[in-house]
Amino acid sequence: MKYRELESSTVEWKLTIPENEQIIKTIVGFCNLNGGKLVIGVANDGTVVGVSDDKIQTTLEYLNLAIYQATHPTIIPHIYTQNIHGKTLLVIEVSAGMNKPYFIKSSGLEHGTFLRIGRSTIRATADMIDELQWTSRGKSFDKMPVYQATQKDLDVAKIEQFMKKREQRKGSITKKEALYAYHCIVEEHEHTYPTTAGILLFGKHPQHFFPEARVMCAHFPGGIVEANTLATKECIGTLPEQFDEAFNFVLSRLNYTWKLKGTRREETLEIPKDAIREILINALVHRNYHIQAPTKIAIFNNRLEIFSPGNFPGPLNQQNLRCGFTFLRNVAICASFRELGLVETFGIGFQKLFSSYEAMNLQPPQVIEDANYVKCIMPRGISTTTSKKPQKITYNANLQGVMDLFTVASEITIADVMHATNTSRSTAGRRLAELIKHNLIEKIGEGKGARYKRRRDG
């Protein structure tokens, strides 16, 4: 009998009762994001094994108090048992907290704050802790004042252009009213400062204040990052300017097919253009600008990768991407992008990504979330490789499922295998070990940072 819910950012299985510290880390991680539950008595493959009544009774006696005393702000979990076909599970459940960040008292805020990312519980970085604090106060980084800047750092021509587009939709207001309404300026202690959004949307020199708020583009000849490139592009300026430059760069580097329709030539891009547009906009408007890293675009011979700093905001995760669900990390930036006509409806970006690929009958894209980035891998429809025809290799379907991941990524992690094949960590590890044994892949690094790549001679 399998447990009905798969492991995810809100569900974790454990076969036996973990040590106190591990339980508390997991509960803190759930509370700091979307809530969740730790289900004890489920094996790595999802089989319901159960926990003995004696162990459950002993655990129930101390666990509530232990979590209460170990956490700040205080977490009071809902602990209960669940009976499935005569086998008893112990469930520890918490809701998303309202007073983030939650942390383990004995470790302090800096070292005791944890987040649940995918199927892993990780220690939060300083950037993540800052974002948790802003979110719990109803604030976002893009609304924060830039104290080193003045209103003279905003470009009047860009603001006027924005005003014209806005008037076509909503009528006329003054320039100052618009800047306040869209959180592009803020008043503090009788001084008026541009906000992060104001600088990124209308700044004369945005990178003077946010050096890493840029898009780095590169086109590589093969399937991996290498020193030799076919073309590169650094997109700077305001966010709308970065979008235009990056989008045009990508379109210029991809292939088209064409056919005659009547007397006209009809061209089709190898990757759906709408998908590229939506994912690039998502990368710009939803990224974490508090993190000092650029947005990156890499074009390989078999795929396009768009890399955005910051994990998914709020309750958005890999499981609900297709549902049209959205959460705005940068409220002010999103509002202005809508007025500029770059965004029509929030929540449809990933829906368009998957539906447009299905419509063209292409291999499905991947969306990977890690501790501090989200990466979208978009397979190319037309191969530009000129390599020799590979020899046929025969092995079971489970291993083939892992090898298929290398058609869209040069390197993978055990978390990628778990997500793509819907398996536990131990099962994914066994399959990777089997492929290493067959000399088909090789392991790079050790521990949680280990990655796997296909052997060139495999």
C-alpha cells in the first residue's frame, strides 16, 4: 500500500522517528514557507510501513513541548495519528507561519532558520532571511527606498513614455502621483527617495545602484558551458530595455523552419516564441533583486536555459506551475510591467510554456528550483549537432528515464532525478549508481553538492 501523497515541498516521509533536531528543522522549514506535514512510518518508496504504538505514545508525550520550547517565534504543531489499512502513521503538521522568519532558538536567527525547497530542508541564507522578514511585514524589496539615490537619478523621458501608455488604459494623473501610486518613489523623514522599482524601471543608470541587475546571454556551440562561444550579449539598462535586448538576442540565435502557404512563406521558430517571452518576463519580474547575481540565458545545441536568482516566491512551487497560480515577489515591478503592456494576465506564463510545447509536439520543458535560483530548461526543436549517429545502448526503462534527462541538461543532481522520475532519494541514488557502474555517467563532487554528467565515451 502506497501513501497517497508524494514527497514535495509540503510533504516529507520518514520510515522511523527522526532525532528531535531533524524534526524541528523540518517543521521550521515548513512554517517559513507554505506549511506542510512530516509523515512518519512511510518508506522511501512510499510504502506504508507504520510505527509501533509504543513509539508513537512515547513521541506524543514529549514532541509538542519540544517543538514549542525549541522554536522562535513559537510553533505549535498539530500532531496526530493516521491509520491506513491497520498500520498507524504519526503525522506532524503545521500551517504557513504569519511571523516569519521562524528559527531554532539554540542556533539563533542566522544559523537556525530553515526553508523547505522541493523535497529538501535547507538552511536559509541571509538574503532568504531578509525576504522572510519583509514578507511577514507585507513589504517587498522593490518598494524599499534607495537611500543613495535622488529623484534626479530617474529618467524623465522614460517616465513620460510610461505615462502615455498608462493614460491609454486608465486616464490621466500627474507624473508625481503616478510615481507614488506605482511605488517608484517613497517619502521618509521629509526626503523623497526613488525605490528599487523606480531605479530598475526608470533609472538613468540602474546598474550604478544594482550592478548585478542585468541579463547575461551566451550561445555555446555544444551541450555544455565552455570558454568558446558563438555569441554573447550583456543586457543592461532598465528592465524593459533588458527584456527587449535579451528577447531579440535569443530569437536571433535560434533556427526557423518555413513552408509556403499559398503565395506566402510561413516561418516557425524551433522553440515557441510565446514560451520564450513569458519565461523571460517571469525571470525579470519575479527574480530576487536582493541577491547579487545576474539573470542568465544560455543557448546550447539542444536547449535554451533561463536562470533567475531566487527560489519560487510565496506558495508557488513546481507542483502548481500548471494551475495558473501566481505570487508576486516584486509587486511594484509587476504593476508597471502590466501598464507597459508587457504582462496581460499574471499566472499564465508557465501555463503557456507547457501548452505551447505540447501544441508543437516537442519534448517537455523542465523547471528546476534550488536554494537560490529557478532554472527553466527549454528543449530546442531543431538539433544543430553534426555528431555521428550514436550506437544503441539497451538497459531497463528506469535507467532510460534518468538518461533522458541529459537530453535537456548537461549536468543533473539527485534532486532532478527524484523530481523527474517521481522516486525517493534512495531509489534515485541507486539508479545513478547503476549508470555509473555501466560507465554511462560520472559523478562530480561529493555530498549535497554532487552533480552527474554523461560520459563522452559512454
